[in-house]
Amino acid sequence: MLRLILIFLFVFGNGSFVSALSSDNSTGSEKSPEPETSSEKSDDADKDSISKELSKKNTVDIRLKLVSEQIKDLASNMKPYSEAIYGTGEKFEMIPIPGGQFLMGSPESEMDRSETEGPQNSVEISPFWMAKTETTWNCYTLFMYAEEEKMVMKIRGYKPGLNKVADAVARPTTPYVEMSFGMGTDGFPAISMTQYAANMYCKWLSSKTGHYYRLPTEAEWEYACRAGTKTAYSFGNDKKLIDEYAWHGDNSNEKYQKVGTKKPNPWGLHDMHGNVSEWVLDQFSEEGYIKYQVTKLDPFIYGKELYPRVTRGGSWMDGPADLRSASRYPSSEDWKEQDPQLPQSIWYHTDAQFLGFRVVRPLIIPSSEEMHKYWTTEGEPD
């Protein structure tokens, strides 16, 4: 009778009762695990990948916090200083620029505004030092003419052999014309260099001084120029005051002037308006600052095309409208039009006699990869 009941349950109960009995009567041995399906393996791999990415992000977040605290510690000790170029006797002055936030670009209501000066974006800038004035011929000529630098070092009793790191940096070819074009050299701004040449100067200067120098980003430049102001100029909105702060088309006597002879902005920087336009690192975009809406901390539009790049500040040739804090101007191949060399020089913009630069030094030294990125952008020799 019991046998008939067991058969009935097996047939009509799909064997579950027998399975249960078998389980109850087991001697404690475990069942063999069923093999994982491909779907389960994929899920495990995805979870592992997500875990690793979260771990990486956590590390990045921790590093950002550490760097932020380091910046706070170091920024409080930032002071103006004078930097000597080893073995030459030449010096230049650097001004500390505190970190902070500002509204980059110009409002639509600003007179003489260009569409490429917007949309306005609130961005955050890390602390850095900026040169008090534009780079002068006194310093730049030492980079242009390697033999002159060696001669100066020898006269001053320094051994040029100690200059090996700096000597490894690419240097300009000899120009075919006198590059100041008769406007003066002692205390005057260096002009007519390509962005590549300005970048190589920064690299050479870093190797000479032991401090990391580069061109400013566009955001850094405008932040320093505004110096906490929100007006069209760092001295306000009144164009009548411009002669006190800038050399421009109406007062320059058709030439650049000695650096630092006009009033500085509130942070102590001279000639941020006028005298010579200044190279910054960024690629120029007709869309303005749309991309800045993504990057809020130290934004920088990396150059992927040789032209156009951004210049800032206006020059001795321009009217007051082009000297505004937000004004920007794109570089052009036309700046090499009179260059008779074939191929045309990578070092000189012979037709840009209004163009120079100044250097910055970030508070935190970047990685070697980032240093190279800032010194050599795409479209230029590597």
C-alpha cells in the first residue's frame, strides 16, 4: 500500500516529495553547486568594473581634497618676488594672484561687447603668480640668441657648462630682420613671437630658474586683469581714465612703450590694458565660452588647431574698446604674411608688431605630463 502511495506522489507531484525525503535522509553531504551562467559571469564582471571605477573616483576625490588643503596652507604665504635668470643679471618681478571665483566674459549690456565674449560663466581659479609686466627684450633676447646668453654668462664669471638643461630646450632661429623694428629694446616688451616661441621661452625660463613658468590660460588672464572688478576695465567703466592706465592707439605715438610706466590694476599688474596684446594658451572659438559651462575649475580650451589661438588685452595700435577686460582677439596666419622664408618660420609673427606675452607660475607644480601639455599644444612642433 505504501509503495502505491509513493508511486502516486512521484507521478502527480513531479517528484518533489521524493526529493524532500531524499534531502531529509541525506548524511550531511552538500549538493554540488550549479555552474554559473554567462549572464551571471557578466554581472559579476560589471560589478567588479563599477567597484574599481568607484575606487578610482574616491582616490581622485581624496587627492583633490589633499591638494585643496595644500593650496590653502601654501597660498597664505604667497608673496611678491623678484626672479633672477641664472648667470645673466636679468630679473623680472612676480605678483601673487589669490585663488577665487569670478564671472568670466562680458554681460550683454556691456558697450562694445563681442558675441565671442559670452556666455558669462562663473569659474574658479587656483592661486598663481603672474609677471608684473609683459616680458621684456632684456629677458627674451637671452633666449633668442644662445651665443649672446653664453657670452653674458662668461663675462659675469659663470660657466656655460652648468647650463646643460636649458641648452636642451629648442631655441629660435636667427631672425632675418631686427625684431624690435626700431621701437626700442631696453625695458620695452618683446614682440612678434609665435605662441610656440612664447611656450619655448617659458620652458627655457623654467630650466634656468628652477620654477615652473608657462603662459596663462585665458581664464587666468581675465581673472588677473579684472582683479576683483566687474566693470569693463579694471579701473571702472569710464573710458576717460584710460590714459592713466594704458598705452593705446590715441596716446602711444604709434609704437609700444616701456613696460610698467602706467598705473597698475588693483592687484599690482601693469599694462593688462594695452601696450602689447598678450598670448594666452587657449584655442579661440567663435562659440565663446559654451565649453566653460562644463569645466568650472581652472578651465582651459586645449589647442588642437594652430589657428586661431587667443590673445588678450589689446595693444598700442588699438582703440579703448579693444582694451576691455573681456576683449579677446584671434591669432591669424596673416601675421606671417611678410615672412620671406619657405617654409615660414615657426618662431616669428613678423607682421604682429603689437603682440607679446607675460608668464605665470602656478602655486602647485603639475605632473610632467601636464607641464608638457601646457608647453606644447597640437599643431606645433613637439
